[in-house]
Amino acid sequence: MWLLVLQSFLIIIIIVVILAYIFGYSYLFNGISKTYLKGKLSANIDDGKYFSNNSIPTKIPKPWKESPDYNKTELPKNLVEDLIRSNTASFLVIKNGELVHEQYWKGYHKLSKTNSFSMAKAVTVMLLGKALEEGKIKSIDENFSDFYEEFTHKEFGKSLTLKNLAQMEAGLDWDEDYKNPFLPNAKAYYGRDLMKATFSRKFKEEPGTKFEYQSGSTQLLGFAVKKAVGQSLASYLSEKFWIPLGMEQNAEWSTDENGMEKTYCCIHSNSRDFAKLGQLFLDDGKVDGQQILNLSFIQQMKTPTQKSEEIYGMGFWINNDNPIKHYYFLGLQGQYIIMVPEHKMVIVRTGSYNDLPKTDRGRPDQVKFLVNETVQLFS
């Protein structure tokens, strides 16, 4: 009897597996192995070790200069409670180019590498800017189909530009849902082939028509930039930014099985090095007097678009509604690199804030709270 039950169960499993492969859902098994079987309920900031990656090497580390007031200011109770409640891993504050506060929780420390999640979208846009500066891409208005001719045969595909992709105005049929395992984000994250996951998507409207935040847009942008520069994006990032910035550690960028970086996601680095990305923008793209990112392109990145109703530029989320204006890299579960130009301040927060509330016109409430509290504390 039990043998028959076991045989029936095994037959059902085999049928399920076969159907999953037939209908393109085999990536679900990879997702299960990297989450539930690791004791997690979803993607998490420590999952980099479970994915293939390309290295982002540094050469001569330049550690942050610590302020004379480094870690001398105790965080107020309401700020600490918010950071702990949101399962924070790290909280760093840079002011006037010096580290003034650095704090870690839950066993994380200054060398801990965590997943950037969608903060990588702004990094991908930075690489676009560098490729434009070097003439490897002719214009931000160049058509994506100039890089991948098959898009001329897609409805609306021929008119898709790199700028549409950077500004999240691509018009893709892509539901930005992180919880439903049958939707595109899960397939891109756990699947084996990013080109198949993104190139197979259709368009639902003319590119440039409206703003809609979509990971697929940045992944397509990554394909174009990689083709233009003729090397891995991790190595390009290393040469153009990681090494010049004097990052303290090598980083890793998760890839699919073909070695293509997940350009919408997944740079694994430490919080001190994330902060250097923010400082680069406060310094108008200069490092030690050298212009490593064109100032006019930086202005494009941090200028909010009309179609986003003034909340998104190119890779950056922007809050000019708040009395203390700021713009920032934003990643799933509350990864932030926040730039506050008026106060010459960079704020970094990493952690695992599941169900991150986004009621501030589509932006996380926590970002505005951290900006207001931190500026008041360290000004």
C-alpha cells in the first residue's frame, strides 16, 4: 500500500517537473533551492554566494577618512528603533567627505558584502554615461534595435531608445512584482538565461509614452551597453569606477549562466564602498581632481522626468518635495545610497526590510525619515 502511494507521489513529481520545463518555469526549482532550502522566504541580501558572478576588482584601496567626531554622536531613540525594526544591517553617514557615523547590527561589519538589489540600476546607467563619454555609444537617443536588430520586428520595438530604458519609459509588458514566482522578475533572478527572459517580452505601448518602473528595462539597457563596450560590465565598472574610486574591496556582480550581469540588480559589496558611489555624485563626478563621470550626464541622471511626476530621473529616485532635497540609489528591501547635496552628506542604509512601505508618491517613507533625522543630528 505504502509502496503504491510512494510510486504515485513520485509520478506526480515527475509530471510537475516535466510540465515546468515545457512551460518555461524550471527556474522555480532554482529559486526554491536558493531560498526555502536555505531557510529564507525570498531573495535576500546574503544570497550572492549562491549565484555565479563576475568579479569587480579594485587595486589600491583608499579607506574613508574618519571625522574627528567619528562615532561620537549617539543616534536618538526614534532613529535607532526605526533601524532595528526594519532589520537594518548597516547605517553609515558621510559628511564633507569624511565618515562621521558607522554602525552595524545582526553580526554585519565593515567588510560584510550584501546585495545591492536595484541600486545596481543606477550603476548600469553610470556605465551608459561612461560609454557615451568614450564614444562607444553615439547618443542616448540611439535605438536599442541598432544593437539588437531583432527588435525592429517587434511591435513598438523599433522606436525603443536607450533613454527610454534609462528613464523607465520602455513600454514593456513587464509586471514589476517581486512576490509572484510566475512573473518576469523571478524568472530573471533565478533563471539561467537573461536574454531569453527579457527579449521574449512584448511591448504593451509605444516607448516614451509613460513612466513605469521595470527591471526588464535596465536589463535591456545592460545588454546594449555590454555590446557597445565589448567587455563584461563588471570589468568595465572596475576600470572606470571601482579602481579610480579606491574601493576597499573587490565586489561581485551576479550573472546568468552565460556570464551576463544582472544589470537591474545584484552587485555584492560593502557599505563603505557603496558610500563612495554616493560621494562621487556629491563631488560632481570627480575623484582626486579627475573627472571620471561627465557632469552633464550626472545632471541628466538626477533631473526628475515629467512622466514620472518628478520622482525619477535616470537610475535615481528623487525627492524635491521634501524641505531637505535629496536623490538616491534604491534597492529592494531598503538598500539606500542617499545624496543630500545641501548638507554635503551621503547616507547608506542596508538591510532586509520586507514589505518596504512605499507611500511617499511611490518612494519609501523610510528614506525621507532617515534624511530628516540624520541631517538634524549631524548638522
